[in-house]
Amino acid sequence: MIVLIGFMGAGKTTVGRLLAARLGLPFADTDVVIEQQAGRPIREIFATEGEPGFRALEHQVTAGLLAGPQAVLALGGGAVQHPATRRALGGHDVVYLEVGYAESMDRVGRDEFRPMLRNPGLEEIFRQRLAGYRAVAAHTVSTDGRPPEAVCQDIMARLPQVTDTHR
């Protein structure tokens, strides 16, 4: 399993789709799967159940996907905050897509469907999450100022055992 983690705007979904296509693997974005399974948008889950309720649901979805067939997974930006999710990531190829705060905000700053953007302490949340990303990542790839294709190629170069078995 190849798992992409990082803050919102890092490019997890865009790069994940490219990577999956290159490797001939399915792609799953946990945010999309959560919305499909819950039958409602994430912003509504946040509004009614709060972040703790959302993170518990996110963990269930992530654990289920990790137990499934080989794929490229894009996790939500806060998924690694859940202790059980961090443990579940062990033994998988976890790639941290590193993005600076300013670039993250340039990429997603006007996206009304991201409930975390309404949080006044967002920059502090960003800083707090960095240690979690680094703690679970087997690889770190910077995305600042780089096109998704270059990021995808960088990941593939770092995971030769995966690319060799899926060519």
C-alpha cells in the first residue's frame, strides 16, 4: 500500500491519481470514501459530530482501506492525529507530501468545502501536525513550487521496489 499524507493543499489527491495511474493501481481518497459511506459531506459531519467524531469515522475508513487490496491512498490532512491511524500505517509505504503553509493557503484558501479553513488557529494546527507527518513517513517529498508530475516521479524514484513490481 502506498499512502500519501500531508497538510491540505499538499497535492495528495492530484499526485495520488497520477501515481496510481502510473503503477496500474486503484486510487482512493479517504475524504471521498468517508462522504460516500456517511452519505453526507465532511463539512456536515464536522458541524454535527465535531472533529473527534469525524476523526473516529476517518480512522474506520482508513483502517478498512489499509486492510484491502494494494492501492494508492490519499489521507485527509489530520488523519495522522488519530493514534490508531498512526499505528495502522505501520508497514506501509507512507509518503509525506511536504508543503509550506503559505503555499498550502495559496492552493486551497478559497475552498469553501474545507471545514478546517474556518479555524482561526489554522497556522498553529499546521505547525502541530508537522511532527505527526514526519513520525509516520517513510519518505518525504517537497511539493512547494513543483508540478504534480515531478512530485509523482520523485515518489516513484524513492519506491523502486513498488515500481519494479508494477511496471
